[in-house]
Amino acid sequence: MGTQFEPRSGGLPGAAASQTSPETQELVRLLIENIKDYAIITLDPRGHVLSWNAAAERLKGWKADEIVGQHFSRFYPPEDLQNGKTEMELKVASQEGRFEDEGWRVRKDGSRFWANVIITALRDSEGRLRGFGKVTRDLTARRESEEKIRRQAQEILEMAAVPVVQVWSGILLVPLIGTLNSQRTQQLMDVLLNKVMETASPVALLDITGVPAIDTQTAQHLIETIAAVRLLGSEVVLTGVRPSIAQTLVHLGIDLSNVSTRSSLSAGLRTAFELLELCVAPRATAGG
Amino acid sequence: MSDRNSISIIIVRKTLMVTVPSDPDDATVSALQDEVLAAMQRVDAKGVVLDIGSVETLDSFFARTVAETASMVALMGGRTVVVGMRPSVAVTATQIGITLGGIETALSVERALDLLDRPVTGRSRR
């Protein structure tokens, strides 16, 4: 189907096909025919397929004689067609010279693949629109591995999100590490409340030593969590308030005046002991 | 700045004794805040006694920073007592409407230490 390229002046912009020898044109044709990873096709100005290379057949499933003459909207999932995406793509390509997109495309058998698509407007020397070149790459594998990494990261985050440890009879510890977003604080509230009920702990230490920064929203979430735990009848001590966090909280005007806060976990633990009226002392009989 | 060197923080009985230089500029006041908070973290202090006995003029920046620092110290689990404000300074401060928020004050360092030894009245740690 290489003859469909009409190797006349400006047929392949930039390739300078018209100035080159027939052998070179043949090589360009062979390149397009033989290239493995790039489906390279040409469309007429209205979007009907003019040429189709072997990589396109491998990627999308149609043979050249099945697809040439068909509109390229065949490659798009129904939701894109409803949005008029194909017309939009051609419009942008003809106005701006090129259009690039990443998204789902459909194979002959109906299966989908994640594609990077570049549509280039092909204009002759008079600037007349002759058609479009469309280069498609299959990025499904890359997208899947990205998805997988993202999912794993999410899982790790969820696992590490809210560990609740009982450090003493009646004292729970929640060492928070990493950024607190709404989702995580929501989780924190659920887990902490359940654990407080389950263990009937009068004191919970919420340690934010490992939280890099606090903004208004995060602080609000923490305040809500603390209020909820108090409603159950337990006391919360916020520990690990570093100088930078203390400064931020005050500058943001966040009022934590009725929350017990301590700079270190050990100070918080001491407070917890005080609240439980426990006393840690050296063993009196140590000297024996 | 050279004034930074004049900030003195002495740790006595888990309390930070902070002496404010006589005529602190804004940079010194900011540095003071940083150093007090850093010391709070380092020694896990129960409170801060801020001696402003040598301060002759109290501007609004200084007052605001002191009030803020006290709130920050509170967040880190400590109490702040301001000590030794000169009568003339107190008069000017009230006349131009400067307050130190809800900071506790004491007449002398001795009394400030007594104050810090007493448990907080109620739960208002402002």
C-alpha cells in the first residue's frame, strides 16, 4: 500500500521526498513498512485511512485491505466518539500542524490498548491540506507498569497509614509518618476510634514526628479526630510538635489551645502516665 | 547579626531562662523565637521564663512575636512566663494597645519559677 503515499512535492513534510532519488524514496517506504513499534498510517483530509503499515496491522488487528477507506474513528472507543473527539483531533491537527494525545484505542477484536497518538497535518507546497499522518505507539505495557507501581505505593501507604500500637495498658500510640491527606486522616479516625473502643484505652498518643508539614486542612482533620476520640471518653495527646510545626500552626492561626500537645513522644508518654495517675520510678529495692 | 549573640538561654530545672537584650531589633526577636523553640525541643523543657527586664521599648512586632512564641511553646507542651516588664514599658504598651495575649506574667524570676512549678489552673493553656 506504499503507493498510497503519493510521493509528490511536500507529500511527506520534512522528509523532502521530492528531492530525493527513487532509491531513497524506496528506503523511506521500506522504513514505514518495516518499522515495528510505530503504527504509521495516513488519512485523507476527512479522516479516511489511505495507507496502513505492517506495524499498524500488528497493533490494531485490521489488515490493510480491510481498513483502507474506512474512517479512523473505528479506532476509538464509543465514549470518545460521542464527545466528537475524532473531529476535534483533526481540527487541532489542521490548525496547529499537529495533535498529540494519550488514551484508550480499540483493536479490531474490540480489545483496548493505551496509545500515544501523534497526528500531523500534511500540506503540499501551496499549503493545501492533503491529509494527515498518524503515528501510534502502544504504551499499554508502560501504563500497566505505572499503574502497578502506583497501586503498590498506595497499598504500602495504606498499610503504613495508621498503625495503632498499644504501648501501655490504657495507652495507645499512633505514629504518623508521611503526608496526611483527607483520605488518610479519615482512615486514621476510623481505625483509632475502633481501637480505642476495642482496648478501652483512656489515652491515645498521636505522634506527628514523621509528618513533614501541616497545613490548615490537615490540622482541621487532626482536630476533628481528637474531638471524636474525646467523645468516646478518651484523651488525646498530640506529640512530636517540632519547632517548625509549632510555628506553622501559630502562623496559620490554628487554635489547638484545648488539645494537649507535647514536643516529644517521651514528654507525651509522661503526660499519659500523669493522666492515668501512674508513676514511673526507679525500683526502691534496687540497692537490695 | 551581632545581636544574636546577646540572646542568652540558660536551662535551670527543665526551664529555659531567656534574657532578651535591651533594645532588640526585629531580626533579634525572630532569632529569639527560633532559639527558644529549638531549645524546647532539645531539652524537653516544661516552660520558658522570658526576662524582658532590660527591654526599654516594646514595639508591636516584639509583642506579637512574644505572644506567638508563647503559643508555639504551648504547642510543644511548655508554658511561658514573662518576667520583669518595666513599669514605663507596661504603661506605654497599654496606652498604644499592645497586649501579650494570654501570657502569664510574674514580677520576678523567682516567682516565675514558682508559677511554673504549680500545676496549670484549669485546662486553659493559652
